Amino acid sequence: MKAKTLFEKIWDSHAVYSIEDGPEVLYIDQHYIHEVTSPQAFKGLDDRGIKVFRPKRTLATADHNIPTKDQHLTIKEELSRLQVEKLTENCKKHKINLFGLNHKKNGIVHVIGPELGFTRPGMTIVCGDSHTSTHGAFGTIAFGIGTSEVEMVLATQCLLQTKPKTMRINVNGDLKKGVTSKDIIMYIIAKLTSGGATGYFVEYAGTAIEKLSMEARMTICNMSIEMGARGGLIAPDKITFAYLKKRIGKLTDKEWESQLRKWKKLKSDPGVKFDKEIKIQASDINPMITFGTNPGMAITVTGNIPLSGGLEDKKDESFLKSLNYMGFKPGDKLAGRKVDYVFLGSCTNGRIEDFREFASLVKGRKKASNITALLVPGSKLVEEQVKREGLLEILNDAGFELRQPGCSSCLAMNEDKIPAGKYAVSTSNRNFEGRQGPGARTLLASPLTAAAAAITGKITDPSEFIN
Amino acid sequence: MPKEKINKLESTCVPLPIENIDTDQIIPARFLTATTREGFGENLFRDWRYNKDGSANKSFILNNKAFSGKVLIAGKNFGCGSSREHAVWAIYDYGFRVVISSFFADIFKNNSLNNGLLPIILPEDLVLNLIQAVQNDPGVKVKINLEEQKIELPGSRKAYQFEINKYKKDCMINGFNDIDYLLNIKNKIIGFEEKKGIT
Ligand code: SF4
């Protein structure tokens, strides 16, 4: 038999049918939806007078535009409220399982899918949201789709897709202190640029990846899209299985064993060829931060902004436009600059481990007075766990408050906006112009770097605080 | 939403020579609360097009009366970022039917093809030349023939061939959509589920 990559194994087992000279019909095991990109899809079904084909394969949550304070009250912003109500109405009508606002399992779609055991190895998973790549951490083909495609999945549980190329990124060796999985992926994106993996599906491998927890792996797969990749995945292993064992209920030992046998086969065959292969030494990576307006524009926290956008023979208009928006100049040093906001949260870094890391650094210290901090758990369960593990006390003692779960300041559809011109060290995934509010200036970084900024009030290398 | 069929088109162009234009710029998140597909054109490139006080930003290309047409030419990696199809709806609603770039982000490209907006990929130097030509004379036109996958650029008699998947091309020319296709093969899908023992 021909050697196959993990990606190809999953893809091939889900290919229903191939169109000549065209895309393939791909069966989708798990579909996630949320309030923002689904209403027009349901409307499409209604216009055609058809029902959802396999309602059990779709799970819904409200996350993008919900408030992160006083969630028990009605949503103030009228259009947001209508959108959330529309989701409830659509789910009811089509018998879709909804973990909506105030549900005890509510949270960001890419946080709750895995933590509730819906995301499982070998699956095909889609959602009308580009960070669906997060679920690839479990050895799945997971990718973001547009609303027309949401409608297709609701109507037929299938999509027409062209097979992407494959790339493997190997990260080997040990990480330095203060360096997290967020820094690994930011380092990779800076190396490949924000369009560098367009057309590819990426597999992350290597000893540094194998040592990571599921939370850390999700952070890496989550940001695959920020280099243009269709998605990213990691072969499941004993860390994956241990994570899932706790989350999948109602299985007898025998059923579990038979699942495991299947899952253990989910890896790229030895010697298989990828269209592109990249090698990275973990020890080369330092804490990272972005300085521009796309995630590829990143440097080490202690480094300097480059003098040009890269290609010397080309006009640097886009590069300069970006720096101008950020209020920086080529060659500037970032460390030591004052910041105004710190945001801990999002589907990139809103999981329990991220709160543990943030708390470990601020423990026994105090929030800087110039900092407004938004600490937003990725889900209700994360929120609960932050309280249960005593992290809330640590955060409170250091002068921080905890908000309620949601996407929040990651895309600022709700009230959690960063004001124009202000600097925010943010653990989310996008530093696009206006992403965190019109005129907001975003500096993406890890939870540790965010914590260091929160207590010093400035851009600070977190390794200074770690023994 | 049924889209206009598209095959032949001759039009002036609007040049936007910025790289990595993400969908947050095309349509900012705060305009995503609508539950219909219409009306997004008003807020296309909102934060570039308008000043903070709501007045038009005179230096932005869409506010420059000299430039108009159904073709948008953009820098490379157009449409990166969020998967929001609202970005394509906004571009279409504004009146564009074609976007030319040296490369597009994947999800954006799919969304365009699903909504009757034709993404044309040309080599970077051709895109830069075209932008230059349009900037020098906003009256110049491109001529597109989708059936033949050809585009004629101003000042060049040669027509360039562009790539598009044959299936997608047929869909665009005939105004078909993937969902029509999938609904038609539902029996195959059910057969697949049965074979795999899934429901
Ligand atoms: S947290 Fe941000 S990136 Fe993640 S789903 Fe929400 S808006 Fe999208």
C-alpha cells in the first residue's frame, strides 16, 4: 500500500465521491455553529423549504457577540441580541443541540468542542469560523468555512472541497524557560509569513510538539490559519487519549479499547512524502510579540522591528502603512514601551492552562496602575475551574478581575473594545487594524508575556520573572 | 441567494495595491450582527473609507470619483483572516464582480466562487503593471472571458490565461451553486453513511 500522511488517511476515508475535473465531496462528522455566521445559512434552508439533514452532527453555541459581564441580563446591543435569539430559534426549529448564553456548558466554540469531548481523533470537523483549525490538535481534519458552506453542511452533511497540499513542520528539542506553545506558533508564522502556508494543510510533529499538553497543542493548531494554512493537525498520542478519556462518558471499557485501536493508527506512515517539510529547533525560539498588523509581523520581545518589510527591491508601502497604524518606526525596540490594556482570553489562549500560566506569573505581584486588564475565560467550565483551583484568588490579590466567557476583545463585537490609539498586549490571534476596536493597536503575545506586561505596565520579557 | 451568471465582462478597474488585506478591513466585525446577506456594500472597507467623524476619507480610492468599475485589483494575499462570507457579500453588494490579485486566501477564494464573485489570479508583475496602467489612466479597461479563461489587459494585445477549476467555472457561468449539486447526490451521501455504518 502507498504510504500516506495522516491528513490523507482521514481525507480519503471521508471522500464520498469525486467530481471529474472538480472538487471532492467530503463527508463532515462534526459541525459547530455560532450566532454570527449561521443565520443566513438557516435562512437559505428555509427558502428552499428543507430541514437540517443530520441535526445530531451539529452543535451550537453563542460566543462571538455576547457580553462578558452580567450575562444573566438581556443583551443591551439590539442587533447582537436579535442574532443570539435567532440562533436559539433556529436550533429549536431544527432540533440542534445548543449550549447558548447562560447554559452551564456555554463558551467559545473551539474551547467547548474539545473540552466536552465532541472533537475526536480521525474526524472531519468544520465551522463557520476560521479558527476551526484548533480541533486539529486531536488529529482531525478541521477547517473554517463560509456561510454558504455552513448551509451545505446543514443541508447535506457534506462539502465540495479540493484537496490541499501537505506540509509538515517539525519542531525538535527543548524549549527555553518562559517560552510557550504560543511562541512556537508565532515564531513559525513570522518565519513563513502570513500567507506562507496558503494552499497547504499542515502537520506539526517533532519531539517539542509531542511533549505539549492538549491545551498547548490547540494553541498551535488554532493559529495555522494565520499563515494561510487550510488547517493544522497533530497525530493523536497518549496525551490525547488521556485528555479524551476524562471527557468521553458512557463508554464501556471494551468500547474505549476499540476506539483506541482505531485512533492509534492515525499517524503519517514512515517515509511518506510531504509537499513541503520544515525543520525548527525549539531552542531557537524566544518569547514573541507582534509589532504590525498581521500575525506574521512578529519579533522576539527583546528584539527590534526590522528596517523593511523584507524584499529590498520592492516598495514597502504595506509595511510602512502597518507601522504607521501601530505608531512605530522601522528599527524601534518594543521592550520597555508602555501599554494600556492586557487581554487574556480567546480560542487561542482562553483555556485553563493559559490562566494557570498567567496566574503563576502575577502571583504575589500587583497589576500595574496604567493597565486595564480583560481576563476572559474561554468557557463556563474554564471559569469554574479557575475558581476551583484557587486561581481566582491569586488574580484578585494581584488586582485583577475575572469576566464571564466569550470571544470578547478578540474581535470586539461586544462592549469589550480597546479604544483608538491604545496599545493592548493580547493573547488572541489577530492584530489586524481595528480588530480589537476601531483604531486599537494590538500586540499579540503569550499568556506569560501578557502577564509580564500586566504587572510592569510595559512590554516585558517574561523570562525575567521565571527562575 | 441566486447570483448573476457571469461569463464575459469588460470594465474599468479600481486599484487597491495593499498586501495582506484581511476580511476585518473588508468588513469590520461590528457590522456582522445582521441576519441577512444584503446591504453590506455600504460598509465595505468602512474604516479606510470613512474618517472617525463619519465623513468620507478623500484619500481612499473608493472615494475618488476618477476610479470605478466592476473589477477590484488588490495586493497579494487578499482576503486573509476571518472566514466571514460577509466580506464577499460586501464586495459584491458594492458592485464588484471580479477581484484580481497575485494570490488569495483559501477561504475567501471559496466564498467568492460560491457567491458569483470571480477571483482571478495573475502573476505578481502583471498585477503590478495593471495597477500602474489603471493609476496612469483610470479609463483603461480589462476584458474578461470566463469560458475561455482569458483576460486582456490594457496596452497588451496578448490575452492571458487564468486558472479556474472546471466545475467552478461551469457553476459560475450557469449560476449554479454547490448546494444544488450536493442536494442532487443525496442518495450517494446516504449510501456512504450506510457503508460506514454511521447515521
Ligand atoms: S475567540 Fe476570536 S478567533 Fe476565536 S472564535 Fe472567537 S472571535 Fe474567533
